[in-house]
Amino acid sequence: MANKGTCKAAECSREVVGKGYCRKHYRMWRHGEMPKPRYKTCTFEKCRKRWFRGSLCEEHFKAKRGASAGAAAAPAAPAAPAATA
Ligand SMILES: [Zn+2]
Ligand SMILES: [Zn+2]
């Protein structure tokens, strides 16, 4: 694929030029101004959340599991009593 994706810097969606960063962030990275990622990030498209399991973030990992498990167990909604404060 020709498209390398978008910058992995937080809240940046510019086109990647190097090291997973856009031109601006890549320059910052070369100057040592970007924090080194200490954790893997979710491989789900357009998701850069912290890696949880199976190369996905917690949200997408659970979503994937839930989808593969089918509509089995509906979560028991706990009755929320109206707090009289
Ligand atoms: Zn960027
Ligand atoms: Zn994700």
C-alpha cells in the first residue's frame, strides 16, 4: 500500500513521512522532542490507544471478543436507585 497512514502523535492526523510521524512531528522526533512510546498502540484503524492485548486496545479487544462471542450474555444492568441527596 502506498498510503503510510497518519501521524501517530496524539491528535495529529497528518500524512506520515517517517517513523510514523508527519513532517512536523518527525522533525520534533529527530530533535528528541517526541516522547518515546513505551507501549504498543492499538492496530485498529485510526485508533492509537494504548495496547491492551492481541495488538488491540482494551476497547477494541473487548469489542472483538464480544463480536466473536455473538449475542450471548446480555449484561445485567444494575438497578440504579435514585439517590436522594
Ligand atoms: Zn503529526
Ligand atoms: Zn483501539
